[in-house]
Amino acid sequence: MPFPSQALGRARVFAPQACVWLLACSVLVFQPGGLFRFTWIKVVWLLIALGAGALVPAGGRLPQGIRRAMWTTAIVLAVSMAFSANPVASFLGRWPRFEGALVITLYFAVLTLGAKVLGGRAGAGNWAAFRSALTPAVVIVGAISAFEAAGFRPLGGAADLRPGATLGNATDQGIIGVMAAAVLALPALRGRNWPARIGLTAAVLTTVLSGSRAAILGLAAVVLVLAATMAATRTLGRTRAMVAGAAALFVLAAAAVAIPVARERLLSGDTVNGRWLLWEETLNLVRDHPWAGVGPNGFVDAITGYHTLDWAVRAGTAFPPDSPHFWPLQAAAAGGLPLLLGAVLLTFLVLRSARNGIRAAPPGADRDNLAGALAAVAAYGLMLLTAFTSPATTPLAAFICGGLVATSGVAAPVIRPAAKGTRPARGWKSFPAGAVASGLLVALGLGVAVPAAIAEWPMAAASSAAAAGDLPTAEGQFQRAYGLRPWDSDTALLAAQAFAGPAADGDAAAATHAIEWARISLDRTPGSSEAGLVLAIGYINSGRLQQGKDTLDSIIKRAPFDSAPYLHRGIANFGLGHVEDSIADLAAAAERAPESAEPWTILARIYGRLGDPEAAGQAQARAAALGGR
């Protein structure tokens, strides 16, 4: 049934306000009770924002050069997906960030939406509304961050892991704080804008409490970009801008040193060393795949073959990285040198457009809006030199970037109420075809994202049931989750890993479930060492030792420096009667995981069964020294 023109007009009037509030509040959205609470629910929320964006009258638009660069990048990504080892998984996305076609398209669409809403004639008012929405959002994130820094977990989560407020990751938490600080800084420092000042304080606090070195560096970059912009445009005198910037940097440094959680991270070098190793290994990967990369979502499987003994010893292999944590290498790994060149070109075009826009903007609110946006986007790019894109942070950065580079679009038509005594016009007749197409694409996206988000609840219930030993409940809940997300190979992988724990403790039924789910995962992603390892654990603990050993042989051939395959092959070899091979495998596992007591504990048992109490005692002593029993 067609909408009356008056109702349509009213919806289009409120659509820009809805967009800015939905985008700003996306940082708060999470899924209580879900297994991984910070991805799909945000995607659903952002798709709703895009649906509201379809109703926004014509405003700003992206410059032609940026639009062409975006389309070129999209084509390169499609080619890299098609030529990857697992095209379907690359296209659909992988856990936990699911940056396949849907999420990457979402990023580009939000960039376009930012230009449409924050550019054009209504841009100044929409920027003000965006700041009004961002202020309470960052205040809430800051409050949660303060509780978490004090040792509380208001949103739940393990007490021994770094929290990340409503972003799920401490670095993402810091990134949001940095971008909010950039957008709010100049309005907060001009006049008596107390809401913006409160928001700025909360944004800085959120950043520092994240303990993220990248975020603190990004906040310093915000200070420098704003000071340089104010000096270059003569908004402030050069001397005053330099003094203000130096004072802000001094306060930031003092806060970072004074707050324990930030100080501990700043003085720790473990993750820095791991980053250098990961970058070196990623360069080797790119060297072997220069033209098409390994496809989006292919990194987590491909990088295992490039890990070295140094990586195994320093970083460990328990949590395989799904990104190189460096945006140029992330682009090169996903799409080869063509995608890297496209990303660099897009960055250049954004910065050039931002420079021209700031120079042309009149002094006052318009220039402040663009200067803050430039600081946010530049800091985001800097922070991605040690971090990665995600649905938690990239959409907000894309929205701000769209407003930064927007050019004036076609003037929006004036929508007036129908005169008295006349029949209202049919709304669809004047509704743009592009808006209808956008709405249909959003509906298609929601058709994927909503079930995917719902699946997180049975996934969480299943994982808890498996840990408690309630295998029938766990299997039923995993089946329910897989029914909601049948395209996701990692739903099967997570199910297999959940059953692998009780299987390793000798539960034959759990071993059977682990085998079934691991096979489903390997059908979709044959190169997954994680799925292969779980399959081998299932085989070994269901009595099929030779099949388990053969599976582990193939994993070790692909990833020779992962300790876990050696550990389990040592168990399999001992069961097969290959004692010398078993001891050699366990020694290799201990070499690759020098802080783990498990290889030594198993060696102590083996030596005990071989009747060598002296060797068993020595191995047990090593295990005890490492915290084992």
C-alpha cells in the first residue's frame, strides 16, 4: 500500500537525525548472553541505520575520484575472493569479525551515508546533532571503562582478560575514545559548551583506561592535527596553537603514566615484539601471493605456514591471528599489491579532499567540523598501523570520513503538506529509485545478519553445556545455531573445539561430536589447522590413533612450529607403540611452548610407564617448575 506524501515527508525530515543517533550509539550496542557479543548485533544496528539513510533527502556526496577508487577496490576484493583457497568462506566472512562481502559493503555504504548526512546544506546542523548523540554514548563507554579498570566486570567476561567495555576489545575501546575526542575537541574548547566538554573528558578517559598504546598514540595525533590545522588556517596564532598542543600532550602523558592500567601496558614490550614477528611473516606471505593475496578472511589459515620457532616461543599459537595488525599489510594479504595500491590511493584522495575542504570552509563551526573529522580519520589510520578494522570501529570512522570529504549534492526537493481539500499524492511516485534499491539491499542484509546474531545465544548455551559435561544439550544448541548460520564454517569449528575439551579428558561421546563438527568445518575450510587439530583429538580419544596421527602429520607439514600438533602426536605415537617418536614429539612441543607444563607432565607419565623413575622425576620437576601438577 503506497505511503501518503505527508507521512513520507515526515519520515524524511527525521531520517538524518535518526542516522546520526544510530551511528553514534552503535558503539554501545552489544548482545547480552551471546557467545561473541560485539559483532553481529552491531551489524544489525548499522543496517537499520542504512535503512534510515535511504529516506534522507539528497545532501552531500562523495567526490567522483573517491567513488571510482571505491568501485575499483570492490572489484579487486571480488577478484581476490574468487581466487582465494576458500572462495565461499572468503565471500561470506569468518569468525570473529566476519569481514566478508556483507560487512565490507556495509563499510562502504556507511562512508557514503556520512557524506550524504554530514555534507550539503544541512551538514552543519547534522554535525551538531552527531556531537549531541556522540556525547552520551562516549560518557556511557567511559563509565563502563572506569568500572572495568577498577576490577569490576559490569558486562560480564573473564576477570583475567583485558575488557573492552561495549566494544569487546580494549584497543577498539581506545579507538572509539580517540575519534570521539577528535570530533568533540574544538566545540568543547570554544565558548561554554558543557555537554561537549563532558563528552571530551569521557573520551580522553576512555582512551587512557583502554591501556592501548595505539589509542594513546592516536590521541596524541589528534592533538597534533588539530593544532597544525588551527595554525595553518590562522584560526589560532601559530604560537598559541603550538603552546596549546604542547600543554595537551603533557596532560595526556601525565595521565597515561598516572593511571596504572595504562602505565603497565606502556611499559610492556611483549605485544610489540610479537607485532614485528607477525609483520615479517606477513611480508613472506605477501611475497608468495603478490597479485591476489589470500583473500579476505584467508589470513588466519594461511599465516600458520609462515610462523617461525621465534613466533611460537614468544607469541604462542593458542590464539591464531586473523589479521597482521597493520593496515597496509592487511590490504596486501587480503588482495595482494593491487588492493594495497587501491587502499593507498583511497587514503591519498581522502587526505587531499580534506585539505581542500578545510581551506575552503569559512572560519567557525564549519571549519571546526572538518578539522575534528580530519583529526579523527588521521588518528584512525595511524592506530590501524598496530590494529585492525572491525564492525565495532570502522563504521564510525567511515561515517566521519564521509562527512569530511563530502561535496555539495543536488539540492533536496522541498516536501510540503498537501493543500486542504486535495487528495494527497502517492508517496512512491516521488520516492527515488535509488532509495528503494537501498532499502531492498538493507532488507537482504538483515535477512543474513539477524539470524546470525540470534545464533550467538544458542552458541553460548552450547559452550556452557559442553563445559559442564551436558553433551546432549550442547549438541542440540549447536545444531540450532548451525541452522541459523549454516553458511558459517566457524560455527562448526567452535562446536568442535567445545567438544574437544571433554574429548581430551577421555569422553568418547564428546570425541564423536568433535569429529562430526570438525569434518563439517574442514569441508568449508580445508586449510584450517584449528579444525584439523580438533579432528585429530577426536580420532585419538575415540581409539582411532592412526587416523589421528595421519591428520597431525598433515598439520605439522603445513605448520611445523605449532606446539599443539606435536603434543597430541606424541600421545598418538605412544599409543601406537612408537615410543622414541613419542618422546621426540613431546620434546618438540616443549621447545615450541617453553612456558607450558603439559608436555613435561605427559613425558613424566610416559617415563613412569616405561619404568624409568629418574627421567620421570626430572620431567615432573620441570612440569612443577612451570606450574603444572
